[in-house]
Amino acid sequence: MDSYDGVEKLRLGEVGDPAPGAGQVLLRIRFAALNPADAFLAKAQYPAKPPLPHILGRDGVGEVLATGPGVEHLRVGETVGVLRCNAGVETWGTLAEKAVVSAASVAPVPPGWSLEEMAGAPLVFLTAWQALTQWSDPPAPPPEGSVLLVTGASGGVGVASVLLGKSMGLRVVGLSRSAEKGAKLKEIGADFVFHPQDAGLRKSVNAALAPKKVDLVVDNVAGPLFSEVVAMLGYGGRISVVGRSGGTVPDFNTGTLFFRRNRVGGVAVADFTPESAQAAWKEIAGRLDALGRRPVVDQVFPFDQVKAAFARLDRGPMGKVLIQVNPCS
């Protein structure tokens, strides 16, 4: 990335091999995953603004090629996935044949998972976990039987929220513009799926849930839909704001929050420390195993088609969009 003119300007080039410093590992990246935040960073619409040139990529899985001083729990040849860290944000990321990451921010591939599933899961599942659990101190899942509404439910965080919500015993309502994706969301556990632009959306959701109301929302969209989402909340309902793919929220009336004591809170995956990310990841993997589910991969693109992969991400995938960086032996 040579400029902040968007992912359309990315180029494939050669750089020197990175070397791990203290507390770091060098990975040979097999698969990397794309996230909307990558595209925002590439347009200077993200808090971080790393020096150029920069290499994007926050998720990935690969083999340990070398370890830096002080790293004793990892061995050369092990295959690990990258949890949340500065890779792809402040430092060069996983859209490269080799990447250096913090040794405290990698984890083994859970038993039975493919490399592709591990490559795309950590960031979106950690984000969804925070969105679902942030409303208590200490953070904890909502009460079993609560109603969860997920906007943009077929995207990476959306799918993760549906799966984790079902693992918590929640009734899950998904919003998706695609009937085909809606059917897949029901296959992975969504109880109801509605089109977000239906004129009678609120009435349809209320009828499906009656006499219950929505207790918690994971909002990946914002935009004009936000006010409608607020109107579907029950007393004490909460909205965890994750994304803004729908744009700015127009003419929002804060009075709609008053009498039902509704709350709105942002989600920031950067708040995870290496230790808290490892603990949350262990919980996430265990829940998915108990549920008999795995992360959902939409499509895998070759390394020289990163821009086409970002275009797929922009169109709205079902799950995660991946890049195969190095061939699997």
C-alpha cells in the first residue's frame, strides 16, 4: 500500500524478508483474511495511519519459521493463527508471504478446523464476543432466552454473532438482503431472517417475537436502518455498534432511548490485551465445538487477486473472504 487512495491502488511487490524481534515470531503465511477495517484504513478512515509503504492484513494462519529472543512456548514448524494484534494496523500485516507478529498473539488451530477456517475466524469472532458480552461487569453473555438481532448478518462479524448467540441459548433474528444468504443463516442457527428494507420490517419482527422484544443488537450496518432497530428494542435493550457499512445515521432522535432505558455502545476489538484475547478465543473455540459448528468461509482468492477479493468483500459475502498466500504442502 503506497498511498491512502483505497485498496484499488494496492500493488504486488517484493520487500526484504522480515526478522522477528524480542517476543515475536516469523510466520510463513498460508492464508490471510480480509476485513472491512482494512479497506477503511486504506482510505485513511481508520484511527491508525501507519507510515507508507504499508502491508495490510490482520488475520492469518501459517507456520513458524523463526522465533525471537524470549519466545519459549513456540517451536519452528508449528502452525498457528493470528489473534488480535497490531499486524496490519501499526505494523506490516499478513498479506505477505512472511509476516512478523507478537508471539503472545498467536494460537494453535483448534482440533478439526481447517487452515482456512482458522485464518478467517479470530478478528470477527473476538469482535462478536465483545459485542455480545460487553454489557455487564465483568463481561458476560446475556441471559439465556434473550433475543438477539444481528444486522448485516451474513458478513464476517454477523455470522460470528449468529453462531455465538446460538451457543449462548439466544433467539437470533438476522437481517440480510439476500434470500440465499438468509437460508444459509437459518442453516447455521438463525431462528428468523428478514430483509432489512422490507416496508413492514418492524411489524414482522414484533409479530415473530411476540410477546418478547429485542434485548440485544449487534449492528454492523448503521445508516437509515438504525432508528428502526432502536424502535424494535424492548425495555433495557442494548445496541452494540460494530460497523457503519450503511453510512451515517440520519436525523436520529435521542428521545427514542429515554423511556425504555435503551443503551448504545461501541465495540473496539483493539481493547483486547493478548491475555484477554487468548482467554476469549479459548471460550469461543469451545463454544463452537460444543455447538458442532465451524467458521464460515465465503471464497478463497489467489494472492495475485487481492483487489478482486476486496471487491467481493465490498459486495457482501456469506462469511469470510480469504487469500491463499502460499500453497499448502
